[in-house]
Amino acid sequence: MPAGLPRRLAAMFYDSLLLLAILMIATAAFLLLTGGEAITPTGNPALEYLYRLVLLALVVLFFGTFWTRRGQTLGMATWRLRVERVDGSLLTWGDTVMRLGAALLSWLPLGLGYLWILIDRDRRAWHDRLTGTRVVVLPKDSPRPGA
């Protein structure tokens, strides 16, 4: 069964808390390198670019690790959601990168790409359509992937 918008937003909220904690730990590690000073392009441009690259890599690793192995992040597992290709298979790392980029496009016009779920016959957001993926609700009695 396709996942609706409220359930997807709830899972994203759960995941955003966990991801925020991971990004804060990475930021704290970088602040050790600067003696607690803010990481800015004027202070140390090379370090600032490295910092941005590390944060981006952590976001891709977070989602990619979960999506390529189980099809679920921790937030998605809590809400019994699974992201998959339209043929039902797990995402690849390439799918992950494309989906994350396309999800940004869904957010940019004030979340219109996500609101599209409300009128789409298959409950797919713009980034689902662009990347050939879908988010489904797992039945209550289904075993957890990887279990």
C-alpha cells in the first residue's frame, strides 16, 4: 500500500532528529580543529569546504546505508515504511544520491513536490516519480527486513 503524506512526514521528523545529532557531533569534531571558532569561508576556506563535504557525505551515508540494506531508516521502520524501486527491489547507491537530490527539488517550491502526494493516484511525490521509487506501508504482521 502506498504511504500517505502524514506518515511520511512523521518518519522524516524522526530521521531528522537522528541525522541532526550526527551532524552536530561532526560539527563538534571540526570545532576542535578551530579551537571553538566558527567555521567560515573567510577564516579558513579549505576547512570550510571540507566541513561542508563531510556534512554532505554524512547525509548520503546515513540514508544510503539504510536504504541500500533494508529499505528503511530508523524513522521509516518506526512508521512501517519502506522505500523501494518501482519493481520492489532495494535502492542502489546511485538511486540514493538521485533520490536525495530530487527530494531537495520537491522541497524547494515550498514543499509542493511533497504535497503532490495528496493528489497523485499512486501517492508518489515528485522525487519518487523522478527516480522511479516509491514509499510503501508494510503490513503490521510482516517481518522486518533483515531480521
